[in-house]
Amino acid sequence: MEELKIFKKDRTYIGTATRDEIHIKGLWHETFHCWIMAEIEGKEYLYFQLRSKRKKDYPGLLDITAAGHLLSNENVEDGIREVEEEIGIKVTMDELTYLGVIPYEKELEGFIDREHAHVYLLQRVIPFEYFTLQAEEVSGIFLVPFEEFYQLWFGNYKHVAMVGIKEKENGERVRITMKADKDMFVPHNDSFYKDTLDAIKSGRN
């Protein structure tokens, strides 16, 4: 059973608990988030992963490029393993820009998520064929224009155009161009998206 460090809201360490206990009781814990941004022909894009339909929470929705929980015996830098595990991209800490700790809270029926998210940015153009997807976690990768995504959440856009790949159960990959609305993304609360996107704006080169 995986054990995670638990904290108060002010990030005071108070012990450890299992992942199940953490999400039942709504205990604060640490996560690692890596957003990948690419500049292509002068326009900035974010890579979003498409969560596998096998996932217990938010199946089939678009989410942070790579993210995961930090275990009780791990430090923040150990979270970089999530990038290679989930999407098959090798990254070193030296390549990442640290954007800080962004708190995140979300309550669903039977599931309470309270995270101190250590957020990082990687700026790299990665062709879709370079991604190796962890089947039980990720079923696709999509490029979403950064400014359009921002306007989808905080402006008057109803949809964003995006392009990507989706991997079928048999491993076959299909290229997809489509429009997405807010319902197709994990419903992180507005303050989390705002703080994260503003941090990305400030932290990019």
C-alpha cells in the first residue's frame, strides 16, 4: 500500500497516510506536475495528455502533460520519473523551470483531492512519434494553443482547436484534429488553472 506524506494547508508536515485514506479524508499531500510547452512557427502550445479510460478518476479527459503523487520516501526531484513513466520522455531537472508550489483542492463524491503541487515547465518541441504512452494511464497526447486555452478558461472562447494522437487498445495510433470545450478537460478549479497559466507565462524563456 503506497504511503504519502501528509501536511496541513500551510504545508506543515504532520505524518504519512495511504493514498486511499488521503483521498477519503481530504488530507493535504504533495504532487509533481510537469507542463510541456512548445513554440511552433512562432506560436506557443501546451501538450495535454488524454487520460486513459481505465483511470479511476477523470477517465478520458485532457490533463497536465505529466503528473503524479510523491511517495513518503521521495523528494520533489524524484517526481521527474512521472514524465518518463507516463509519456516516455526523458528529462533532467536541469531542463525544467520551477514555477513554485500551487495549492489545489477538488471535492467529488467519495473523493477529496487536496494537493501541494510542485509545478515545473519544460520547453521543448516533441514530435508525437517520440511519445511512449503508459497504457493504463495515458491514451493520447494533444497540442493545444496556449493563448486559446487561456481564453477558453478566462475569456469568451467556447472551443479550442487541437491536434494530437490517440492510441487504440491494440496499440494503433490515429492522428486527430478536433475542437474541444471545457468539458473535455479535467475540471481543476479556476484558481488553479489561473495560477498555473500565469506562472507558465512568467516562467517561460
